[in-house]
Amino acid sequence: MIRTLVRRVARAGTGDGDGGRGAAVPLAMAARELAEGARRLPGVQGVRVRPAGTAARPRLAMTVVCAEEADLAALYTALEKGPADRCRSMTKMSDLPVTVRFKVVYRQSPTFPQTGA
């Protein structure tokens, strides 16, 4: 069973990037770095990051597959302060939004109490 939790990480700032075509290559490279950095965090089983949005308003969409015992709050904080922050620095876009979707993989489906008939 997989449970999904979506969090949007948006950082206020002016943004130094041009937001146009010139940012596409650094954004793709930064997305790879973001994925590699996230894979190193405890409890992470898999990561997928892709550039999204428009040329004028780029963003990154990230899916993180986590183990059942992963501390999502700690993982979210570690992503924001580590890989996502480095990604913003690489692209020179301090306000680059990163959408994070957590997928939690359980070893077995939770059992629900039987209702009497």
C-alpha cells in the first residue's frame, strides 16, 4: 500500500535567474543534483525529479518514495535545507518552487477493524 502526501516548498525571494530558455539547462542539471542529494537521505528508497512549469515560471516536481518508518517531517526539513537549497543556488533562482510528493511504502497493508453485520 502506498500513501501519498504532497508538500509544496516555496521560498520567497526575488530570484536571480532569467526564467527563460537560458535557465532550462541549469534547471535540468540542478534537477539531477536534487535527485542525487535526496537519494542519500535516510529512509529514501527512490526519487524522481523533473522540470515543470513554464519558461516564465519554472518549477521542479519531485516524487520521493520512502520506507514506512521514515520520519517525513525530518526528511522534508532535510530536503529543504540541503538538496533543494543547493538546487536553488545552482540555478541562481532563490524563489524556485519545488513540489515534493512523498509516497510511503508499507510492508503490508494496514488491517482495518471488521464491522459486525
